Amino acid sequence: MKFFKKRSLLLILLINISFAQEDTAEYKIELIIFKFTDIQTNETFKTKLKIPDKNIVYLFDEASLFSKTEHSNFSNMSEFYKDLFDNIDSLDINKLPEPLYRDYDNLTVLNDLKNRIGNDKDYILLDSKSWIQTIPDNESIDYLSYQSQNNYGFLIKLYKKRFMHIDLKAYLGDLYTKSPNITIFIDNEKRIFNEEIHFFDHPYFGVVVSVNEI
């Protein structure tokens, strides 16, 4: 009887979660990162990238430097669901993580641009990523972090504060060593709008990000 009661409560909670999320728009995020083959700059880069030390969700794939963990590959719901099963009588469904991520493997908006970059001798295509997420009204939400084995990575945060904003920290190097010394980086935060494509540039590399509500 106790198990049946918990299973019924679980069903009610899951239905309530579904309804609670109905008004939360999801956005398809696409990202391309590439290097320039012809670097023309006399600038010396001595400033170091300031690294967030909390509120990070890790993206994992076969090219990731670090191993898959409980909170990698958008599984930021794992802790919530663990509490859901272990403490169903006292769980507050308002404690859903922000934002909610979902996997999505393919580019749509940026696919043609990716192909052109890959075929142009002036550029070296490093990577492309895509995913689906909510964009909550919370400036202190999690960064999504990715570190490649091939010595580049990024942290990205999307949030709403009257308007949508993007906070992007992309870099060449390894951010997760004991003594990271990242001096080749982009650190840019700005207001954005739906269905826009944004280009972030550095003398050594560039990043393109597309944001589209689905």
C-alpha cells in the first residue's frame, strides 16, 4: 500500500511538473568554433580568463577531455529525480533546475556556414555543437561548459533580464588543469533577440552562435 501511495504521488508530481513547464519556451542553440589560419596581430595577450567556480553543467561527448559524470551531457535533472524518488512526501517541485537542457545532435540554421568554414583554407573548423534549453529569468543560472581534448573549449550562459542575454567565454587551451593559464579567449556578454546569429571574434579564432525559439 505504501508503494502504491508513493507511485500515485509520483504520477501527480510528474503531471504537475509537465504543466509547470508548458509556459517555459525552449530554444535551439547552435554553436560553431573555428580558428583563423592567417593570424595578423601584434597584440600580446597577457590577461587571463576569469573562471566561474560554481553553477556549471558539463557537456560530454567522445571528444571531451574529462569523463562523463552524473551532471554531464545535460543530465542536470538527475539530482531532482533522485530526490523525487527518495523524498517524494516532502519534495518541492518548484526546485526544478534552471535551465533545463536537452540533447540535439544536428545543426540546422548554421549547417551551411559550418560546411563553408570547413571547406575554406582561411579557417580551421574546430567544432560544432547544438542543444535545446529553456532560458529562465535568472542571471545566476548555470554555465554550460565544454572542454575538448584538442585544446579548446567554452562556457556559455543564456538568461533573461527584461531581454535575453548571452554570456560567452570561449578559449584556446585547457581550462581544467590544476594551473590554467588561458590568455587566448573571448569573454563577451550582451543582449540578444530570438532568431539571431551572433559572431564573436578574436585575432586567433571565432565563435558563431544561433538562438531560435522552437
